[in-house]
Amino acid sequence: MNIAQQLENEKAEKHRARFPRTFLDDAKEAAHSDYSVKEIIPAASNVLIYGPSGHGKTYITIDLAGHIAAGINWRGHRVRGGLVAYIASEAGESILRRFITWRDENLSEAREGRIPLVIITRGANLLNVAEVDDLIDALRGISDDAGMPLRVVVFDTLSRSIPGGDENSAQDMTRIVQCADRIRDELKASTVFVHHSGKDSAKGARGHSALFAAADTVICVADGVATVEKSRDGESGKSYGFKLRVVDLGLDADGDPLTTCIIEATDAAPASKRTRPLTGAAQVALRALREAIADHGEPLPATSTIPNGVRGVTVDRWRQQFRIRYGSDERGDRALRLAFQRGRENLLREQMVSLSDPYAWIV
């Protein structure tokens, strides 16, 4: 082989590594797709868990992380255990008592071996490339120390992981998505971002919707229910009821009671506060509007009917994204138009979206 041919082969191999490809005739359906939590957290996926402050989203995330690390099935879903890194950017060392309580309440003292779950009590700025490089190096070191690959990396919370960043900025949120993709590609691990909603969780996660659009799984935690709002490998709309049980940890150094909470599963989710459930068409329409705004949204002109600072898209753009999401229908375009109309009216009735010709936005 001459030098020119060798260089050409090296170039082709580099391209194959950077842009993996499969010819259709060579493609095969995997008999057993990899996952961390089956039907909820696929392997090497991006996950968003959000909800109002004080509603238990961190406790739910700790519960998921603990089950994955310990290899214990979660709420009837199979779990493939592995190393979990939990980056507690917001709570810092104070989160340790929650993990200790989870361990003491869920795991036997007679268990063999260490639980592969590491809590990192200081986060990195995910908008700073050098800090992301350092974080990935640190995660590789943790993986080497544990003697196993990372399966999940949790960032709690998103806002504390982007100091000085703007949650409403498409540019900043796109950089977060790129960071998650780097971790997925370089470490073959899933990323889980814990994020806040506004006071009304029905309005979705706070800030720009790029992260929602890029997520494989989105879980909303509010009012004692964890709801899978989006799932690429499982069923959207599944809900898991829970309550927070207070655990007495004794007295602190001043003699005051020291407590924390732990998740307890409930058999049924509490009834929704909505007067009417969202129809299937409305769920698709809401998802389509979020994705359209993530990809094409822009600040709308403030008028007597459009609040200042709102991002939205034209109704035509929303309808186009709905067509992509809803898919083809053997009954033709009329069925699709009626489905979009039903979904839009359901969302308007529930005050989840607003319209001002020709624009639409999420309330």
C-alpha cells in the first residue's frame, strides 16, 4: 500500500468514526435495545425532569439514580444497573443526607460490594468549553476508579449549571444540547437535566424549549405525580404517583430536629386539576408547538393581544409541525385538519396556548 492510499484510508476511517452510517440492506432491528430504565431512560439518551420548586423533582431524580446504580427495578420497569454520577450544582453537600437516607431506606446492610453512585458537590459551567473538557476528564477518571463505564450523568439543576447564561436564549440552550451530545458520544452515557417550571407546571419547563425538543424523555413532576410527557422509546402520558415521607435524622449540633424526605410510591396518581383531559390530538399539538418554537420561534411584536417578550411561531408553521408529528392518515388531509383543529381548541380551552392572528405561543 502506497502512502497516498494509506492517507486516503485513514481519512475514510476518520469519517466513519465521526459520522457512523448503516446501509439500509445491512440494518437490523436490535432484539434487545439497551436502556437504564426500560421504556423511560434509553441508553445514551438525553432526559429532562422538570417541575415547580418544592414538588419533589430532586427526590424523584435521586430515586431513579439510586435504582439505576443499585440495579433495582423501578416502578415495574426493568433496570440495567451501572455507574451514576450525580452533579449537585444547586444543593452542594447538603444533598448528601438525602442520598444517605435513600440508601438506608432502600438497600440492605447485607448487600455485597459498593453502590456505583458518586455525588459531585460542585458543578461546572456547561457554557464554558474548558470547564466541560475538565468535567469530561473528571468523569472518565471516576469511571476508571469504579472499573466500569458511566451509565448516567445527572445535572441538578440546569440553571445552576449555566451561571450567567440565559434560559430563554436559543443560543445558550443549544449549547447545553451540544454539551449533552458530547457526553453521550464520548462517554456513552445518558444525561439527565433537572429543571424548574414556572408556577404552573402545565406551561412546561422554564425558558427556551430547545432542550425539550432535543430530549428523548421528558418527565414533569408536580402535585405528587411524575408524568412522562415525552418518550421516544416508551409510552407518553404514563403517570407515577408518589408522596414525600418525612424521615427523622435525629438532632443537629444545636439540638434542633434534623429531617429529610424520601419518595414513597402510591398506587394511583392523584386526580388531575384539569377540568377536561387533553385529547390525543391536543397532546400532539402541544408537542408540535413546542418543537416549532424551538426550531423556528422568534420574539413576537408586542400588541394589545400579544404580551411583551413572548416567543412564538405562525399558526401555519405550527400546523406544518403538527403534520410531521401526527403522521399520515389514510382518510387524507381533511382528517388531519380536523385533528389539528380539535387539538388547538382543546389547548385554547385549557388556556395552555394563545393565538393572535397569525401567531401562536405557549402561555
